[in-house]
Amino acid sequence: REAADDAQAQQGPTVHPVSVAMGQFSKLGLGIISCLGVSLLALNIFFWYRYVAATQLWGRLEDGSCELKNPKAYTPGWKFGWSFPVTGPSWTDVPCSVQLHASSHDSEMVGEATLHFTYWQGLVWEYLKDSCGKLLPQLHEPFDCCFDGRGTAFVGKVESLPHLPILLLMKASGLSLLTLGPVLLMCINMGRKASACEIPLEG
């Protein structure tokens, strides 16, 4: 028996196949959780970046008067629909690249610019009339506008525009609450379990 014990001691501790499988599963699960966490973090950064960019743009806008240099020359951009939750208004942002002359009491902007139309939507969204080809001919020059002096203008005064920064703040806050909150709680729980496993047992 002593010889058998010596042989077992020389072979080292026995590693159970189930323990190996559990270790591999733990590494795979940790990798999946890490990828998911990085993706959620990147999505949150994007949402907060949109809010900051919109806030800075709204801060630069000033009311003025605009004229199209060539109403028939335009390039349509990507339309985007927005809607405040529950009872808020809904609208489509319709950007059109045009040759524009915008002026106010303090500044002037001449040349190519992105002119944004705000097409208000109802319960049933209209996808045919919210286009540059439909909206540009409806302008009676000169028309009220607001612009930032950096190539961006909106049809209408600042006070008439839907406050996009508020909506983007709501979206960014909601996403962070729903994603980063549970991830933070899960990390705290994992940290507590890891600390508990490191505590040596007495006796």
C-alpha cells in the first residue's frame, strides 16, 4: 500500500474531466460577457456623442433669412424619423444639400450647405411627401431659417424646431440605465463572489 501511495504522489493530483470542462466553459462565458460589455459601452458612447453634438449645434444656431441660389440644384440626404415617447410629436428630418445664402444681423453664410426640413408626422407616417423634391418647391424666398455658420441650416426659426437634444438625452439616459446598470450590478456580484472564494477556510 505504501508503494501505491508513493506512485500516486509522484503522478500528482488527479484532474477530473468535469473540472476541465467547467474551466473551459468559464473562459468562454467570460469572453462572451466581455464582448457584450464592450459592444454595450460602444453603443452608449455613440448615443451620448449624438446628444453632445446636437446640443452644441443647437447652441450655435441663430435666426436669420435664407435664399436658395439655385432651387433646382440639390442633393437629397438620408432622412431620419424622430418621435418623443407616448404623447410627444413625431417628425422626419429631411436634409438637402443646396447652394444657400443665409444671413442674420451678426453673420452670413454663402455656398453649399445642408438645409434641413422638419416634416411633421401624424399617427400614420407619410413617406412620399417628406422629400427634397416635394419640399424645396414649397419655399417662398426669402424664407425664415436658422443656421450655425458652418454649413448647416434649418427651415424655420429656432423656437419652431423640435428640441432634438432633449430627445437624444432621453434616449442616451434610458439606454445607459437599461444596459450599464445591470452590467454594473453583475460586475459587483462577480467581484463579491471572487472575494469570497479567496477567503481561506480555517480549521
